[in-house]
Amino acid sequence: MRHRPTKPPARAWGEGGIAVPADAPRPPRRGTGADRAFAANVLGTLALTVVDRVDIGAARATRHGANAPAALVTLLWYPDRPIAFLAARLRITHPGAVQLVDRLERDGLVERIPGEDGRTKLLALTDAGEGAALDVLAARRDVLERAVGALDDEQVLAFADAAGAMLEAITDDLLTSEHMCRLCDELACPDARCPVERAEPAPPHRRGKGYGVTESS
């Protein structure tokens, strides 16, 4: 028995000539519902564009894949940590973190140093690694300052409040918060102002020197 071709679903044509599937959700056309749908979509486009531009800039600073910039920035702010810490913050597997560190070490950006117990190996940036991490942050800052530069002082404060409220709303737990902040400029976002920190403060053992590293190390 021959199968007849399925008739394509009916579509309407929207503004700008887009095809609109019959079962596509229709947001409100006016009022606060329409404003919220528009704001959510603009936020998604802005977030994706910023990520794309930051990724391009970060890729120029390091040549070791998508996780390398975040690894360097993480070790810049949190040196002398074990591979498990890096894997957790980047949300990659332990073997994946080992492979990443191996590549960064071969390129002279990261070194393994002995922990206080003499057996544990901790991670630290070399001088070249620190320079690469600062280059990643500079590339990120260039993109973000260009975007924020479109706002006046009053708009900047309003945006910071709004963005902070949104970040607090989507900070689910400690692991999520650490992953969210893996490329943050920690000096530009002190704990007292950080919305992610307000939503999920990091416990003392996840901060500072930690992990048995002495002053002389």
C-alpha cells in the first residue's frame, strides 16, 4: 500500500514574513504580558550575543578549547587548588579536567605543586598563565563595557538592580553559583554587592587559601 505524503501543517505568516506554526505559543500582543515576553526575548538575545562575543575574545587568549579560559580565570582567583575543585567549578568530569590541565601544563600556563601533605598535587598558574588569564578577562571586559556603554548612569544602576534580581532568581545551589561565576571579574563584583553570593554564599572551606596550602607554599 502506497503512503500518501503527509500534508504540511497549516502556517500563518507573521510580521516580517516569518512562518508561524499553528501550535506555536502566542504571547500577548499588548500590556504587561507583551512587555514581559519582549523583555525575556531581548534578554535571551543579549545573553547569547554577549556569550558569543566573549567566547571569541577568550579564544584569542588561549588555544585549549572552551573550558580553558574559565580554568585560567578560576585558578587566577583561587590558586593552589586540586583538580577536583576545578572539575566541580567547570562542571566537567575529573578525567576531562586532568586532560585540560595536562594541555595547559604542556603549554606552560599551569603547574602542579605539592600540597602541605607532600602527596596531594595542587594547581597554580605560571607567570604566562596569569598573563593569559588577565587577557581573557580583558577580552570579556571589552565586550561588556561596550554593551554597558550604551547606558547612562541612571540606566546603569537600574540595569544592575534588574540583572542582580534575575541572577538571584536562577541561582539554585552552591555548585550552580560557582559555575555561573567561573569567568567573573572578582574585583568588579565584591561579595557585598554580588547577587549570586547573596543567593548562595560560599562556605569558608570553598574560599580563601584553603586545601592545606601554607603561606610558604
